[in-house]
Amino acid sequence: MIKVRFFGALRRCADSDGFFELPVDPGTILSAGDLKRILTSEFEKRGFQMDLVLISDSVIADDESILQDHEPVQVREGLAVLPPVCGG
Amino acid sequence: MKVESHTPRIEIHLGPEPIVESAPSCDQETGFGASCEFSGRVRAVNFGRAVESVHYDAFIPLARKALQKIAEEALKEAGSPGSIRIQHRTGAVGVGESSVWIQVLTPHRDEAFRVCRTVIERLKHEAPIWKKEVYTDGETEWLKGHSLCAAGRNS
């Protein structure tokens, strides 16, 4: 299991520290798109149907960059899931 | 001053501290005759609902990188030397308080206006920052935003 970080509206689906646990072993290499599909599956299992659209509109990122859906990512603690933004 | 060789001075600050909207410091180059500032403040009413405060969330490391890139590209697009300061609040910001402040210094006013506008518009669409409105009746709502799905690794 690993924990990814949720931001913005996704925080309502996370624990009090903003983390969301996923059933993936640390070190596994997936595409960012695969990680989003796992998130979608977990949202369906946990009853977050209303927020599924947020996952489809989100991107996976690390501290350095946003990952495109086809890009490989080594699953690790602290990967971020960024829903649509609205600063200012 | 030889503006052609100017290296942009870009300062970015994200944090919970109140924004200090200040004049350019005296050590900044005097070749910049234009200073354009934008201050975004929390409205008391949004879409008919009475707002008490806005809570800002940010993915700080990537937001800092995004704002740096936006500032650099805005100056490049304008074909102008310049300096840019961007401050953005995180956490709770009360009605009337400044949530974002942008200051652009360039040699002439046209570039200053254009760069300032570009920075605030791109900030709203590209920086990983989110806001949740807290209403006076106690309800809250995360505001809809702009997906970063079109952004790539180099964004």
C-alpha cells in the first residue's frame, strides 16, 4: 500500500492529512494513466461516485513536474493528484 | 542601462502571511519606468452567496515552479526586460484581504500592462492552487477550476 497526496476538492476524499491510500506496492512502475485508473477503481469501491469526474480531470505529479498519462512513474509515497486549479 | 543584457529578477512567495504590497526597492534598476500591479482580493459576495473567507490550498513546490515559468515566459513574449514579484496566500484569507499580488516592472507601460495581465491569467489556469469558499451560513465549497490535463512534463 502507498499513500498519495490529494489537493483542492479531492481533500474531501482523503484522510485529515490529505493522504489517500492505494493498493499498490511501492516501487511498482505504472503509467500515470494506470495510476488514475486505480484511483477511479478505489473511488468506486469507497462510494465516491460524485467525485469520479475529479479524477478524470486530474493529473499525477511529483515535486518537479506534471506527468502525462502515458509517462511511466515509479509508485512511491508522496505522489500528488492535482484536480482542476483555480488560484488567484 | 543596457536592457538587452538584463536578467529578469523574479521573486515568488507562497505562504499564509498577509501580503505586503510594497514599492520597488531602491536597489532595483532605474531603467524600469513602468510599474504595474495587480491585487486580487476576497469578495464579500460571490454568485449571490455571502462569503466569510476563502481557504487557499497549494502544492507549493510545483506552484513555485509554475509561477517562475509563467513569469519568465510572460517577459519573453513581451520581448521586454523586467522584474516580477508574485505573492500568493495559502490558508484562510478574510473578505477584503489580498489573496494574490503581482508587481511587474518594465521600461515602458505597454509591456508592464501586458505582462501583468498574462501572469494573472496564466496563474489562474496553470498554477496548482485551489480555493474553497467559506460562506457566512457555515457551508463551504471548493470552486471549479481548470484541468491541468493538457500540461506536459515541461509545463
